[in-house]
Amino acid sequence: MIPQDPVILLSYINTQLRDNYGSLESLAEGLDLSQEELETIVSKLKSLGYEYHQGQNKFV
């Protein structure tokens, strides 16, 4: 289950990217997230001031 709290979500997503997935797309596929769910996650993290950085494969 994906955390709903944005701060916990940030930690969870970055940990998953670091430990298990080489890209945001592979994370979405691996966690069986729809495009809409992925966009919601990205939006929540953006509201905290974080954006996905492909080169670092994390939200910074």
C-alpha cells in the first residue's frame, strides 16, 4: 500500500527507487500503478517542493 501522507510518501518512493527500481516508470510498473496514480504521487511530492530527477533517480 502506498502511503498517503506526503512526507512519508517521499521517503517511501525514494527508498523504492534507490533499492528496487531504476526509473520512475519501472517503479510504476513494479508497483502496478496506473498513470493517474503515478501523476497523483508526482503531484503530491511537487506540492512539497520535490521533483523527480532522472539522473539521480530520486525526488529532490
